Amino acid sequence: MVNEIRALYNKDTIRVYQAYNEEIANEAVKINTFGTGFKLDRMTWIKPSFLWMMYRCGWGTKEGQERILAIDMDRKGFDFVVQNAVTSTYSVDKYPTYAEWKEKIKRSDIRCQWDPERDIFGNPLGYRTIQLGLRGNAVRKYVVEWITNITDITDYVQELREKKEQGEDIRIFLPQEHVYAVR
């Protein structure tokens, strides 16, 4: 199965998605970054794939993940994250020994996980999509330097979910994501 980053992006920014509770989402939208309700000392996961985010948060129905945020992030920051990520699972192709990989995981502020992309119904597709975990210095840079805009897309997600549940084909309403190449 091939790994692909698919996202909405332009020459300066790439869009990632996160889902939160009311408190964190309201504050983030108000100040255009994350505030006091957001825990800087925990790992946070960003997902450039809209459908993977919908799969993960149950289209905004999971507790604590009712509010969906579209976060435009500086591409240089995103590229830095991808280039410096340590994979969440050991691979003999990337790390000479299991012990070396474990040490890198322990020291790294950035994790990378490749999971099967999903269709609108949550079924796996024939390629893997990326999600990136940030902690420590990486999450601080994300919050302070790399976020350029936060948009609450909860209403949009709820409308799509309702149409989907009524049997309507919602594919034409989805974000038009394209394969993203790290620079």
C-alpha cells in the first residue's frame, strides 16, 4: 500500500484538521491559535486528510471531538514536521535496530503514523494517509509560529453528515485535496 499526503494547500499554507470540545474550539477560533484550554504538555495530532479526520471523530459525533477545526499551517512548518518525524511503528527499512528506533521515539517531539485513508463511509481505501503527532517544542512552534488561520467547520461537517445519512452523494461537497510533496 502506497503512502500519500493529500491535502488542501497553496504556495504558503497547508490545511490540517483537528477535533476538540467546545471550550478549546471556541477559544482557538476567537484568538486564531490555541489558548489556555489547550494542553501544551500533551501530544496533539494533526491530520491533512479531511476524510481521515471524519473517520477519527465520527463526523463530529464523538465525545470531546464535536467541534471540527480547519487549521491553515505554514508549509515550511509542516514540511519541517514531516521531515523530522519518527514513525510510530518500527521499520527495518528506516531504522537499523529496534533499540535505535525506540531511542529516537523517546527523544523526538514529532511522530508520524500512516493509516489507511477512508472513504465517506469509513471504509479503507488503497493508500495510506498521514497523521502527525506533535509534542514539546514542536507543539509550541505549531501554536505560536506555524498556525496562520483557524476556521470552525463544524456546521459544514454536520450538513455533510446529515446529507450522507439521508443517502445523498456528498463527494462533490468535499474539500478538493491533492497529493502534497514536501519541499
